[in-house]
Amino acid sequence: MNKRDSEALASRLSSQGYLITDSEQSADVILINTCSVRDGAEQKALNKMRMLIGKSGQQPRKPLFGFLGCMAQAHGEKLLEEIPGLKLVLGTHCSHKLPEYLDMLLKGEREKIADCGEMDAPPVFLKDHSLLQEGSEFPLVSAFVNIMHGCDQHCTYCIVPETRGKEFSRPIADIVDECRSLAQNGVKEVTLLGQIVTSYGKRLISASPEGLSPFVQLLEEVEKIEGLERIRFTSPHPKGYGLDLVEAYSRLNKLCESAHIPLQSGSNRILKAMRRGYTTERFLEILSQLRSVRPSIGLVTDIIVGFPGETEEDFQETMNLVRTARFDNAFIFKYSPRQHTPATEMPEQVPMEIREERHARLLALVNEIAQEAYQHKVGETLDVLVEGLSRRNVNRLQGRSRCNKIVLFEGPSAWVGTIRKFRIVRAGQYSLYGEPIETEDN
Ligand code: 5AD
Ligand code: SF4
């Protein structure tokens, strides 16, 4: 989500005459878009900002420094006091004001600005996209599109409802227009983004006569867009994962067989304390429903270890659930206490050494299962959307399978933006190596 916000803001600034530079030394303005979900992310952004401001002391012309995003929202004006040299703090609800504020600061009309906006007001959705991939000459192949903002769920560990505010959804027609215009500009894949996409359209759009939820109605409309080949979305909430969404996978050809469904814990006791609103049994039922409509579906999840009160038995339940679910990947996080969230007040905070130790054990298990899942793909033929150069080896290209696995191969850069068939010959850690299959389409 932050990546999308950064891209939209950079593109908005470009359209106003700013040039994006890849060198911190040559920049006149340096903005850091921040995340608050865990303390580690905040510390990283603060350290980076302090380091940049410190270094700029020796430069003849000092750049203008600003913080955007969730940390700016959560700490506001206080950041201006704490970090001498910082000139701009712009929260999530008013990021569209960035060009206006930069103008004032650069002209010297204002010395410092902090604005965190009105959290109850509907946000302004930025529709700007850069049609070239970041830092490259390749055209944009896969785009992120925001469909909603905020979250009303208030899981007891999560700062997002505070930093992103209440849920607001964009009308279907607006989203479809944005996706259509991307497709007309050569984009082949869209990922629909929201903190909790299964709540999309709540209070704004009613269920269809056939009982389809607003989110599935949106998927159906995006499916109809000419030129668009693939649809993905992130993140759904298990609580709102209805049968209509499961069935959408069997009906909508463009909807790729991959799903990111956050589990958070494999212990019902902990799920309750997290206020997640589902049980592990229900979670596993969703996975088996999805696998029965699309057996090759790639499943990815998020898990937090060391939530307050998590015992070794609770943790073992998470390990067991991971063994049963056999995810293709899982993002594992050490619980991080966040300001104003109920979990920080809970007794029985788990010591950091235990959080770290559980993180390592779970990660080893996830990696082992994922490796088996990747190995299992060897010998299969997959449709791959070619995205650009491999990050590690510029002599290779990389793309993604429908089940959202990175596929690496050799080929001409003219393939970027096309969907081609590859036979998988080898599996790496979280990547696959393919050889092109010559077909009429290829
Ligand atoms: N501590 C650790 N992980 C967290 N997440 C959200 N809040 C916290 C927290 N306080 C994780 C959840 C979520 C992902 C984006 O970040 O797993 O799904
Ligand atoms: Fe945070 Fe997701 Fe829970 Fe919303 S549903 S409060 S974004 S973890």
C-alpha cells in the first residue's frame, strides 16, 4: 500500500514539473513515506531521516526534508520538534496536498508544515500512475489500484485504524475507469488494494439480486475490461470471506489463482484476544474451499508470533496449523506493541527473546514447506506475465505465474508485457527457473 502511495505521489509531482532522481546527493527535496505497523519500520525511517539530515550539513544547498504516511499521521507535529531540519510532516489523509505544501516551503512562504488532516472526512484517492516501471525504461505491466482506505476492524494489536482512519470505499465505476485507463496504456495486471477488501462497499453498495457482495460485484466489472489479462487483490479478511468470493475464482478467468489471507495465529484463544472474529477451523475451511475450486492456488499468509499471553502450547498450535495449511509462503512478524492499541495494555507481554526464538522456529518451518511447494512445480508448464529484468541477474528476465510465483528465464526484453508459457526446470528459494515453450502464441 505504501509502495502504491509513493508511486502515486511521485507521479503527481512529476506531472507538476518535478524530476525524480535516484541520488540522494542531487535531490532538492527528500520525502520518506513511512510505515507504522511495527516499531522496527518506524525506527528505520527515523534513523534514515536523521542520517540524511546529518549528512546534508556538509552540502552547499540543503535539501528540504519531509515525512509522509502512517508515522507522520501517528506522531504529527511532534516530529518537527524532535527532528531539527525536518520541514514537512504530512499524514495519510492529506497526501494530495503535497504539491501545494512543497510549493509554499520552497518559496519560503512557510518555514515548516505539519498536517494530519481530518480523519473522519473521506480521503482523496490519488489516481496518478507512472506508466514506466520505477527506475527503468520498461512500461508498467502490473499496477496497484486502491479500492478503499482505512479499516474499522480494530484488531487489538493493530495501529492501522488510527493511522489510516475509518473505512471509505471508492465507487465501482471510479475504480473500473482507473483500471480501464491502465489497460488502455498497456497494463496487463491490476492488484486491487485495501486494508480489508472483503469489507469493500460496506454501507455504500448493497448485495446484488444474486446475493453477490460489493467486492465480488467489483471483481465482475473489472473482469470485463478489455485488454486487462489478470486480476489480483490484497488483503481480504477471513471473517468476510464468503462463498461468493470463493466461487468468483471458478467463474472469473482473469482472477489469478493466488490468495493472501492473513491468519495471524493458529490458536483460537489468541485469535480471540486479537479480536479477529474467526476460528482456525473456519480459516482452514476457507483454504479447502479455495483449493477445491482452484487446486493450483498459491496461498500466502501473515502470522504474528509472541502476541501477549501466547504460550508455547498456543505457538505449537500455530506450527501445527502451518503444517496442515501448507502455505506457499508466510510473512512472519514478531509482535510489536503499538501506541493506543489494547494489546499493549495486556498483561503477560512475551519477552523479546521468546518472540525471536518463535519467529526463527516458525520461519524455518514455513521455508521448508514453501521449498517443497516450489519443488513440486518443477516439470509443470506455467503462464508467466513477463515483468522486466531479474533483480539479481540482469541477464535474465523475470515474470510471475498466475499462482504468484516469480519465474526467471532468459529471453529478449521485447517479451516484457507479454504472457508466455514456460516449462519449470528448477526451483530456487522462492523462485522458479523456466524454459520458454515454443507455441503459436509464444
Ligand atoms: N506487531 C506485529 N505485526 C503486526 N502486524 C500488524 N500489526 C502488528 C503488530 N503490532 C502484521 C499483521 C498484518 C501485517 C501487515 O502486519 O500480520 O497482517
Ligand atoms: Fe489491522 Fe488488518 Fe485488523 Fe484492520 S483487519 S485492524 S488492518 S490487522
